[in-house]
Amino acid sequence: MWQIAIVFIIYLPLVILTGHYLYRVTLQQKTWLDPLLDKVDAAIYKVCGIKRVNMTGKEYVLSLIISNAMMVFVGYIILRIQALLVLNPNNINNMEATLSFNTIISFITNTNLQHYSGESGLSYLSQMLVITFMMFTSAATGYAACMAFCRRLVAKTDTIGNFFVDFVRVITRILMPFSIVVALILVSQGSPQTIEGNQTVQTIEGKLQDIALGPIASLESIKHIGTNGGGFNGANSTTPFENPTVLSNIVEILSMMLLPGACVVAFSLMVAYRKKKTIFGKQGLAIFTAMSILFLVGLVTVYIAEKAGNPFISELGITQELGSMEGKEMRFGVAQSALFTTVTTAFTTGSINNMHDTLTPLGGLVPMFNMMLNVVFGGKGVGLMNMMMYVLLTIFIACLMIGRSPQFLGKKIEEKEMKLIALCILIHPAIILLFSALAVATPSGIVGITNPGAHGLSQVLYEFASASANNGSGFEGLADNSTFWNVTTGLAMFFGRYLTIIIQLAIASLLANKVRHSDSVGTLKTDTTTFTFLLVAIVLMIGALTFLPALALGPITEHLQLYS
């Protein structure tokens, strides 16, 4: 457990410092990188013809969607003709049409669900110009939307900013410098960064083996900093080249946790600055604490479940002093595997350092439930936006119970906002459950399910939960590289990403246009311990009411069968 404790000890001061930096970037205040990066930004604005003027809400959303659509078009073409292009030393063929569709949607939505193995399915050009590039742009899109959402929510005037300015500043001031630091650390630990082709070597058994090389470190750094998750190799961060040592494992965990947590700190400062300057405002602390409670409950559950081992193996008289080590790397063990598993699904990264399909039933339930909730910090900025929907819902429910007018930051929450909040919360489970039902009810879906019974259903639920939450990890037993799975998960990723962002920005716009009211004795306080626990209860209650029947048929049944 000391390995887990060390990560948290490093994380807390780091996330506060990063949150303060992100706050300054969000409000376009001066930072120590400005003397250099102002010139870089100005050159980008000039080349791209960007006018730094404030946009309306509709203009902001349209700019986001159209820019993403253009990147999808170019990226799709590159994947379809990669065999004809340069930087293809391993002679990789063109990617098939439905797989190209799934891949390009996956990376533009920051999901990085991979129905292919990178070392055998993509050229180096595709890895860099499509995959790595979109890891920057999809993360920047999410954080730009979060910036606009937060500014809209707390501003005294009707302002949202400029999407392209937010987009560029996130890349140049946050994603790029942070990724360079992480990439250098990974290279120092043994991750390759080269454009040489694969090398064939002779093993100690006398057999030949291909060693996959390539620009791995640069992809790995933004993969975790941007909460992307897609691996250069099919086995992701379980492979030594992607995650060589315990130190690299800790760095990757911290990279996943850093910016989602910093978004909460930045929002907290935006709220607190209306009254006074502070290190961490009470409003943000309440939200951060609620997220942390959900995260820690999940982490403890995974750790205990994996440490207990497999009862079938125990019945054979085999001791499991290290816990259940199936699908785990010996250099990480149960502790760092459990932490990585919980972090990657709570912060919706999708990177893995162990095979989630081999987790015990309860160990697998936690990452699945994290993605179903999609509010435990989350990733690429939208995690905070998702949690804010529950914050507003909790305020509305609590005020109805005590007979007060629902109000947040001086803005009344009324019928129109509540309809959109309810719709936003319901979209995610609807995508997961409807597509899962389609998969188990059609021959083309069933043929991809390789495990019988409860575990087979768990694989389906996990796949669509991962797609809709824009996570990207998977129970890798599915035969998912087929037309059915490529198309359905592609649609789940698309709707799970853009519908919620559009609705959330619309809700923030509605609140921004309302008259601000001063707090009074009758105003519900949303920065107290009581509100924090009420928020946690509402999140768990809605999650349980929505997903418990499906979970009971999947991982819960599997757990009962295992111990019966």
C-alpha cells in the first residue's frame, strides 16, 4: 500500500500547482511561458487566419464541431492510403474502411478504443500524423470546452471566449510542455523514440521474434497527459517499451490524474476569486472531495478483490501470497495494477498496465462502474462538466426537499435547465444499455462474444461503457474488429462525446444569461460537508438505479458463481 500512498503524496501538491497554472491559462492571464509562446500563438493565428474575438455560444460549438470534422476527414484519408505514403518501414497495408471509421472517431473523441494492434496495423506516419496529432487536438477540444463552460458558469457578464484561442493555448501552454517533460522521463527509463523499422532478434530459446520499435515515447506522453489512452502497441502500457519500470508506471499514473484534477482546482479558483484569492476554494473542494470519495471506494474495492486471489486456485491448494496475478505484470504487482486500473477508468484515460479481462469479477466491476458514472474526475475537461450536471441536480432535489429556491452561484435553476440536465445525464446510460441490448439480440453482435454466460455480458457492457464514456479500455475477449462492432462503438463514441458537450454548453449559456441574485439566509450552501455527501449519494443512487440490473446479470452473477 505504500506504493499507492507515495503517488497520492506527490499528487496533491502537484495538482494544486497545476490547477493554479490552468486557472491563469483559462482566464488568459500572464504565465511564465508567455514571452516565448505568445510569439508561437501569434504565428499560428496569422497562418490560420484566426481572429481573437469573443464568440457566441452557437459560434463556439460550431467552431468545435467543424474543426473536428475536418480533422476526421483528413485522418480517415491517411489511414486508407497509408501503404502508399512515407515512414512505413514495416510495409503496413491500408486500414479497412469500417476499422478506419472506428479508429478515426475513436481518436477524435479522445476515446482511443483500439480494434487494431498499433505495431501491425499502422505506419509510423499514421501513428504520428493521425494518432499522436489527434491525441493533442481531441484533448485540447475537451479542455477548451471545459474552459468555456467554467467561464460561462461563473462570469458576471455573458462571455464564452473564442474556441480557436482556447484550443491553441491549451496545446501550446499545457499539453505540449507537459508532454515533452513526460516523454523525456520515459526515454530515460527505456521507451524507444525512433523511426527505425522493427528488429528481428533471436531469443534464448533459439526462436526469432520481432521487436516493435517506433516513436513510442512521444505518443505515450500525450496519451497520458491528454487522458487519451491509445497504445502504440496492442498490449498498451503492459509492454516494457511503453511502460518500462515502476518509476515510469508512477509517472504515467500521475500524468493521467494531473489535468482532470487541475480542472476542478481551476474552477474552484474561478468561483473563489469572486470573493477573495485562495489556494483552493470551498466550492471546488466540495466537488474534489466528492470525486475523491468515489475514487477511493473503487480503489479499495479493486485492491481487496485482486489481493484475495481466485478461489478456484485456492481450492487446488495453491497459495496466492501475491494475490491474483493473472494478466498482471510481475514488475507492478497487485498494488500498482489496482491503482492503474482505477485511475485509468476514473480519469477516463483507457490506458492499461494489466489485462482488465482477467480481473476478478468485483475487480472488473469497479472500472466498469467508474465509466458508467463518468463523473469520478473524468478526463479531458469533460469529467468536471459531467459532475457539474449532478451538482445542479443535487441542488434542485435538495431545495425541493427543504422548500427553497434552487440557485447556484447566484443563478436560479429552473424548468428549462432541469430538462436539459436530465437529458444530459440520461444520454450516457441510454447509449450503453441500448447498444448492449442490440449486441446480445443480433447475430452479428453475438458472434463477437467469445465468453459464455455472465462474463460474456460483462464484456459487452464494458465495451459500450468504455465507448460512451470516451475511455477506450476493454475486456479484450471480444472479437470486436467486425463491421457490427466497429460501427456501433463508433456511433457510441460520437454521441457520447458531442451530444453531452453541446447540451452542457447550452446549460451554462442559459445560466449565464440569468439575472444574478445575492446569497441570502435561505440560499442552500453548496460548499459544505453535508452537500458533499449528498452529492455522492445522488451520484451513487442514480448510477445504481440505472445500471444495477445489468451489473447483476454480469459481474455480480459471475462473482456469486465464483464463490458458490
